[in-house]
Amino acid sequence: MQLLSSIITKIKTISIFGNTQIEIKDIQFDSRKVNQKSLFVATRGTNVDGHEFISKAIYNGAVAVVCEILPEAENQNITFIQVENAAAALGIMASNYYQNPSQNLKVVAITGTNGKTTNVTLLYNLFRKLGYKVGMLSTVQNLINGTIVEATHTTPDAVQMNFLMHKMVLAGCTHCFMEASSHAIDQDRISGISIDGAVFTNITHDHLDYHGTFDAYIKAKKKLFDNLPTSAFALSNIDDKRGLVMLQNSKATNHTFALKQAAEFKGKLLSCGLQGLEMQIDNINIWFKLIGEFNAYNLLGVYATAVLLGENKEKVLEALSAVSGAKGRFETILSKNGVVAIVDYAHSPDALENVLKTIQNLRTRNETVYCIVGCGGNRDAAKRPIMANIACQYADKVILTSDNPRNEDPNSILEQMKTGIEGQYFKKYSTIADRHAAIQHAVNQAQSGDIILIAGKGHENYQEIKGVKQHFDDREEVENAFLMVNG
């Protein structure tokens, strides 16, 4: 229990009606979760406005309400706090409720279209190898120094985020590495979090179903850097043409990294194969377990982040060379007869192109490259034809299949994908709506040395069909398919 007066410290209020010296049991922004002595925060979601549920929250036991618009008929027994931005206030209040845990951690936020999960995973594993107790908030899972807490969003909601950071502090963690998605930044889910450093990986066509325009998507990412304090660092990949844009107007200390142009942290990719890659960083040649140029950027950014956090360069490189990447990010599975399957989360045009280009650079030209790819339902439809054509451009054989169709007709999604395929590629592709059957078909066709890319789901262990999540794991599927063919 905490006094409401301490919870609302530092939030920008317009007006307060009622007693703030009351005890609060918890903070909720979903009226269905409100209990006796809850503080209800009426936030505006993408589909639902919390203001419509104030009366329900009070009925369920809320003793105080934070909102942007006061109800016409105020309940005299309820404390009402009017604010300009309820979502931003929620983050600050959640932080206050859990004793501002981010102030007791070194928090680094990673943003960008691609690479967020790999970066936070590498940082988490690296700092544990360096001897620290650390936490991680990611798409794949949330970790508190080895203890797994399953993730439901790329960035948890403000209350859950502060709860997890509070647990990290109690566990003795010194660092927290977190993904900061454009949705979370735009929705002020990271409001109230004390961020010590932010990293920009890249930005490409994605999430336009939410942001509307690419410019709005860029601005959402940039907001993270614009809001950094002077005590923080901002690190950006300037090989991306928007890399320097992210640093404009940032009050933080700006730093850059790159492979292809002059930067404060400069790397050079020396060699790359299916076993790993060799890079030169700060005039030191070092071998890493990860594969592909995109992972060279991830490794360089992680190295730069560790150095900016005060770690010794040589110790960082030594530890980083032994670290593995994130589950479902260019994850390789080898069959008994020599077929290589690669499971990757690539679900945007740029991510798919990067993975396929990486495979092109690694292949011998004596094998067949298969690409199994789909597009999610109830999401950005504009990328569907683009992704289908990219798959056909870089792979030898393409199977268009279901991803997470959600509430859309899988065959309708496939028809939209097909509209983008250029005539020269018509003989390359086939459609198999059932993802299980698509994977089995590719495995049945593949010969020794062939490469099968299964793109779009990566770490996900479910498939959402007609709004229902069913267990489905690409890695499990391809391993089982290999067993059926090879025994």
C-alpha cells in the first residue's frame, strides 16, 4: 500500500478533486483488473478509450481515477486527478509506485526496425559473462539474471515494466537492456523510465498500419532520443541514412558507429560464412559466432554500448566472441543429409532482403535456396506484395504460406502477396497455405547442401488463426520434418 500523494509526485496535473492522502493497493489501466483500493488510469488506446470505463472501474473498487477528461457527474467519494496525458502520467506513477527502480539500474534502450532483440540479447549475455547481474526486456522473453519471465509485447506496459525493473533491483541487478518499439515510444510506455543510453540500429518500412506514414514512424523512433537527459548517451548507426537524423536535437552525448564510413566506433567485416564472421574492431581482428553483415552491425553496436558503459575494450571483445545470438534470429538447423534450415524472424521487406542477401553471400551456387514466407493478417498490407517479390528475387524456389493470419483469410493474404511478383519470377513460386505442409514440402524437396529459409515467425511458438493462438514453432516443425525424411 502507498499513499496516492506519493504516487502522483512529478506528474503534470490540471486539477485534483478529493483526498490524495488515501492508500492505494495497485495501479490499473484495464477496468477489468481493478480491485478494492485500486488507482484507475484512463488511457486512450488504439482501439479503446479508458474514459469509457471509469464508472466500471469505480464499481469494481477504484478509489481514485486519473483521466484527461473529468466525468460529467463526479463521485464525491472518489479522488479525481485530471492530467494532459494519461499514458505519460501512468509511466511516472508506475515508477513512483515501485520506488523508481530504473534510477537504481543502468538502463539501455535499443530501437530500430531490425536488430532490437539480437542487441539486447547480446548485451545481456555479454554483461553476464563480464560478471554482472543483469536484466533484459525483449520480444522473446524477459530475464532477471537467468530467471525467465515470458514476454507478451516488444515493450511491456508501463506498470509491468516498472514491476520487472523493481524485481531486477531486488535481485541485485546493475543493468537492464530493453527493446523500445515504436509503438511503446509513441504510446509513452517508457515514460518515467530513467534511461542511461539509447541505441539506434536502422529503420525501414514496417508498422505503417499503426503509424500511418513512414515519416510518423521515423518521428516515433526519434522521440526516444529527443527525450534523453544530458547525462545519457545516444549511439546511432550512421550507415543507415536516418542515423544522424536520430541524433538531431538530442540533449544526450552523441556517438556513432558504422562499417562503411568514418565513425567513432568503426568496424570492418573481413569474412563471413555459415560458421561465423570475422571483424576488425579498433584494429583488433576477432572471430564471432554470429552470421551475416547485419550481425556485424549488431556486434559493433553492442561493443560500442559496452565501451560507453565504461567496460574495458579488450575484455568486451573477448567475451563477445563467445556469445551466441537470440533465438529465432538466423538460427541454423542442420539435417543428417546436409540440408541447412535457417529460422529467422524477418517479417518486413528490408529484414527479409537482408537475410536473403546474407544467404546469397554465403552460398556456393551449387545448391538450391528455398524461401518459405508469409505475411501476418490484420497488419500492414502494403508490404505483402513487396515481400513476395523480394523472396522470388533472391531465392531459387519460394513457397508462399501463412504467417499469423489472425482474423483474415490466409488465401486472401496469399493472393495479395502474389500481385507483387514480377513476371520473370512466375515459375519460381508456389502457394501452400498450411505452414506445416509448406515446411514439410520444402524438406522433402531439398537435397544435401541446399538451404531452406523459414522466415517471419522466428522465436514465436504459436500461430494465430481466426483470433486463436495455436502452438506452432518453426524450429520444431523443421526438426520433425528432417526426422521424417532422414530418420
